[in-house]
Amino acid sequence: MSMSTATFISLTGQKTYPQLFANADLKVLQRISNELEVSILGLFARDSAQILAHIFQLQSPGQTQKGLDFINQIAALEVKTDPPDVLKLVKMCLVSLLGELVAEMGYQHKTTIVSHSTFRPKHEAG
């Protein structure tokens, strides 16, 4: 059983696009864009909530700004007349974005609770 490149990319995009946009990986995004025959901004639009949630959860403000600046640059390159800025893009997916952030924070909280309750030092056990 084989799978086409386009099908594989489409199936894995939700997990890979956040990293690619956060890292401003233009070359890889261009190759994906060409393979799927969709603009890079179109790739962003499909999974914008996941991409932005990932960018907003990066460890440093510099990393977050890099991702947001990259999205602004892509929008400016691909939309010649009145390109949307990041604020407009966030507003377009605000409810989904908040859902992604809350779900991730809940997952991180659950993971922390499990790790703290499961792995206690011997002197605390009992």
C-alpha cells in the first residue's frame, strides 16, 4: 500500500505546519505549497489555529515574534492589495485558537500532575 506525497503532506500538515511556520522555514513551505498547488498563506489558513497556538507557546518572545513576523511577510508577499496582518489573522480564528491554547494548557497541567504524583522521592512515599 503506497501513499502519494500530496496525501502524506495533507495528512501530516496539522502536526508539521506549526513547526515550519514557527521556524520560518520558507524553502520547505514553498516545496509543500508547490506539491499541493496551494499558496503558503493557504497552507496557513487551513491550520491557522494550531500554527498560532504553537507560536504563542514558544519559550521566548523572540521566537514568537520571529514566527509572527514570518506570517506577516508571507501575507504581504501573497496578498498585494491590503494584506492581512497577524491581528486580522488571529481574529479570524480566535475561538479555535483559544480552544487550542486551553487544550494544550490542560494537557500540560495533566502531565505535570501525573509526573508529580507518580514519581515521588522515597522519603515522601507512603
